[in-house]
Amino acid sequence: MESGKLNLGVIGCGEVTRAKHLPALARLNNISITAVCDINPEACARVAEEFHIRGRFHEPRALLASRDIDAVGICVPPGHHAEIAIAALHAGKHVWIDKPLALNAADARRIIAAAAETGLIAMTGFHMRFHRLVREAREIIRAGELGTLESARIVWHSPRGDRNIPRWKTLRAEGGGALTEIAVHQFDLLRFLFDTEIEEIAAISVNGVRDDECSIIAARMSNGIAVSGEFSERSAHEIEIVVSGHDRQLRIDCLRFDGLEVRGTHEPSGSPGLRLRAAAHFARTLPYGIRTLSRGGDYRISYEAAWTHFADAILGKSAIESTLEDGLRAVHAVCAAVESSATGNRVTVEPTAGNAVALGAGATGRPIFSVVVPTFNRPDQLRGLLQALAEQDFPKQQFEVVVVDDGGSLPVDAIVSAYAARLRTTLLTRPNGGCAAARQTGIDAAEGTFLAFTDDDCRPARDWLSRMHRHFSARPQCALSGPTLNEQPANAYCEASQIVVNSLCLAGRDPEGFVRFAPTSNLAFRAAEFRQIGGLQRTWRLAGGEDRDLCARWRYAGFQIFFDAHTKVRHRQVLSASGLWKQHFHYGRGAWLFHRSARPFVARASRAYERFGFYTALLLTPFRKHHTCGRVRLMFALLLSQTATAAGFLAEGLLQANQYLRLRRMAA
């Protein structure tokens, strides 16, 4: 390997290699195309001459034997992917494998096993993950700007003619057809955009010159999003994704430089305002479109970005995003769609197993997750939480629920016992000492590899633990949080309370999705690192300070908190004006204690983003989107909350000053 440059051999010199991969590779500075290989000598010679490539091979194993090659791109019919990829890995070559990873899950798993055995870099070639507009759309979705996601529509039409079609492209069994060639991209993008799995698929296909020449699918994601899709190999070129949420709709046209559009759900597609914004967006992005025209626009540039990512991973500059496991999951989805098309039945997509052992579950029976819940005199709320946990789609034997009764006068033992047959539960009781002390009591008794926190008045989404499981499979040392959604939107005081907490969380969110603060109503850590930083401080008796103290110490220790917009819990609190005042008055007192704590270096690190603009943006929230409770009522509630916070902050400061003076007088 030359300094900072990867020597690449490409196996397969078909039309996609010639028209898309090699032009992209030729523009890159960190990759040198050392050799090409094809069993057809004429195709190999034609490509080598066009792109001035010296190395030419007619048998893959001959190319793999070359010491001049660091990595290979496998761009052959998918039925041959496993054989060549495994041979390449055993020959010491890093591998890029064009989609689909394989024609069946068994071959895909063989490739994964070979990559794990050799420890080399292996990537599934889902270049659409690196499309500029797709990545921008993902950030919008992950930030929660569309509201609760409801549905998606995916379209991929390709204008391929009937002449000069390789035989394998006409046969489903060899990897041809719209489902295997085209839909596999969109299946992967659904997972990439929503960070969730495809759960069930129904498909119908029409055969023509090819098998599955036109296919239509309906699918359901594991978080409930409904998906429709249309794929054709005999239609005008079109690649489109539409995502609809409760608040907004997002549309991506992947073949346009101005192809990203977001509009309100109450805004008709032909409205003058929308059309004017579209015209302005076109004018703003036109210079970019002109600059990138010679490179084929964003669609072709996505190939460059994907190959750059592959090279950077080999050179140690980044971790692979489009993994072999991603390729396997897409294969599962394609196989389910093909089966549905053949049988006429809905088909459940086979789950991809194998992460449980890596996360720490084994024959000992130790749970992967410990869900720790403090409770105080809210038995009905606790019952609702336990019901939500009993409905999790995560295996029940792999998580435990530790409930800590913080000295409440209302008994909860009967409620916890009622779920003993459905959940692995533990009930602890302690004298009242505050939420932080109660939660830490549960943590001390927890056996799980990971700790998941929520409150007794919260309702985690059905895939809450499954999403955490996927996150920790990739980032075991990175804490995870997500949205806490108000379940009483007509109550302005509940809405205001939740807006304040969510705004504080998202105010410090960086472009990669990492945040500085997250509430313990929806937060998870690996137990080892959590205990390493000392856990929760039992001395925090006031709600509002312990969460910020915990997050600040976690980040100061060098760890991160990732915010996933789809790892959701619903908050079922009920507040009045007096309840909101009391809650935020305590928040203010806790904030004073946090900023004047014995760890000032930690406090300073956490408050850097609390500027005047944060509070003005918070108070303008009612005017940014529709709220069921009404703008005026919400504005009043937000003003009330911030006044209460300021009053609590001042009151705690005066109280502490008074105590300090009293101690001084006593000492004198």
C-alpha cells in the first residue's frame, strides 16, 4: 500500500463497473486502480484500455494472488459473491461487495464468518447510503422534525432496454429482476433512514423479458411505520423516497440537485407558498447543480463517497457504515419479498440473530438489560409501565425490571407480583430519599450488562429495548437516549414541561447525533462504565439536578451520549399550573446546586450551550408548529415554567447564602 493510497483490484467488468464504479474510482485520490479481472477477455481488455489500467486478469484467484493489491471490489453476478469474497479474505484482501451481498442468507453468513475470522475490512456496496440528500434527510428524521413517523413511500424505476441484457439479469434465481437488483437498495435505505428493521412484507410481481420486471410491495417496519414501494426495470428513471410524519412530510428525488423538500402536513402539494419555496430552493442550489453536472450529479457522486468511505476505513480513518450485517438484513428482506410474490402471502422477515452473546447474555442467565424504575405513590402509573415493558418485542428472558419503591405509602407489591409470570421482576423498598437515591438502589441490585432508565409514568415504545440492543452492538461504551413524548398534548402544562426538557437535550446536539444532556426518563448506559464514573449521586434530593450532574460527569470521563430519534418513550404525567410551578421551581433549585456543586469543572462543561438564544427559541416554540393545546396557552405555560425555574434558582441561592452566613456566625 502506497502512503495514504489504497491499491484496488476490481473483479467484474460489466456495464455497472464500466459506467459507474470505475469513473467514480478514477476521480479519487486515495485509491489507485491497480488491476481489473473478468472471465471475458474482451470485456476486461475494453475496460482496462478505457481507464488506463495496467493489471489484467481473467481468473479471480490470479488477481487475488497478486501482492500489489490491498483490496478488491467484487462486482460480479451475486451468485458468485460468496465464493470470491471468502477467497479474497483468506488471501488477505479487504473486500467491497456490490449489492446484494448474496442470493441467500446462508451465503451471506459465510462471508460474515470469513470476515470475522480474518479481521479484514469488508463492506456491502450500498452506495445510496452516501447520497447527499439521503444523508440530509436522515438528519432531519433523526432530529424528530417530522414528528411521529407514520408512513413511507419508495420508488425506483430504471429505463433498462431489452438489448444486450446479460442472461443472469433476466433470472430471479441468478440475481436478476427488480426485487433483487433494485428493491434491495431501498430496503437498506428504509433501515438506514429509520434505524429500525423491516418486519413484514407483501409483494406482487409482473414478469416480462425479465423475472420480476415490475414489483410492488407493502411492508411494516418494527416500529409500526407502514411502507409502500414500487420497482420497475422498464420505466422512466426515477428514484424517490417520501416519509410522512404527524407534523411534516419529507420528499427526496435522488436524481435532482434540489430534490429535498419538507412541507407541513396541512400544506397542499400545489400551494403557492410551497411552489415559491421550491423555486427559491432551486435558485439557491443551481450553482451546486452546475458544478457537479460533469460528475453525474449526486447519484453518481454517491459512488465516489461510498468508495472513499471504504478506503478511509482500511486506512484507519473511519469505521464501516455499510456493514456485512446490513447486507444480510437486506438479503432477508429481498428473500421475504420474493417468497411473498411467489405465494401471494404476507411474509415475516427473518430476524438477524447473533448479537446477544456479544452483548453479554449467555448460559449463565445473566440479563442483557436491567430496566431500573423508581416509584413513589403512583401504583396506577407503575402498572401502565409494566404493561408496556411486558409488550416489548425483545426476548423477556434477556432483560429484568428492577422497581424501587421510594418510601411510598401506597403499596405496589401486588402490582409487581402480577407481572412476575410475564417479566423478570425485582421489587426493592427503601426510606424516601429522592429519585436519584432510589434509582441508584436499583442499580446496585441490577445484574444486566446494560442499564436502561425510565420513570413509572412513562411508556416505552414496543421496540425500545430492541433499538438499544442494536445501538450497543455497535457502540457499547456510548450511552443512548431518545425522545420523551408528551402523551397529554391538549394539556398546555404537560406540553410545556416536555418541551423544556426536550429543548435542553437537543440544544447541545451535534451533527453526528451526540448530545450533552439527556433525562433519565429515557437513557441507557453500559453498567461497567456507569459504575466507573460513580453512578448517580445519592445526595441529590431535588429532581432536576441529578440528571445533569450524571450526564456532565459521563461526558467529562470521555464518554458520549447518542440521541436516536426512534428510541422513544411516551410520558403520561398530568400537570396543573401549580404542579408545573412546583416542578420547575425544583428544577431551578437543582440547577443552582448543579452549577455550584463540588464539581465546578463538570458544571462549566455542561452549561456552555445555555445562552440567551436558547431561552428565546424556547419561548417562540408555540409559533413554530401546530400544538393541540393552543399557542397562547402554551406560551403562558412556558413563561410560567421559566419564571418558576428562575425563582427556584434564586431561592436556593438565597437559602444557601443564609446557611453559609449562619455557619460563619456559629464559627465566630
